Amino acid sequence: MGSSITTWENVSAYFTFADNPFALVLFAIGTAAIIVGLIISIIRHENAAFEKIK
């Protein structure tokens, strides 16, 4: 993993993708897709569980 930081002295945070907007957008889209998929999966599971009770 490359870094443009040459010394770690006085470094308070290290952001791996801070200099790459494409990677940030790709990461955000991937995270959003995982969350939406999880919500859809939960809704399907709950609907199936309540159908079994009826």
C-alpha cells in the first residue's frame, strides 16, 4: 500500500483513499448497495416469517 506520507511524526489520521475521488465514490456506492441489499433481505425474511404464522 503506497503512501505519500514520508514521516509519521505529527500525523493524526491516515486516509487510504483520500486522494482518489474515484475510489471514494466506488466505496460509497458499494456500501450503499450492501445496505440496500441487507434491508431488502430483512424485509423478505420478515414477510416470510409472518406468513408462516398466519
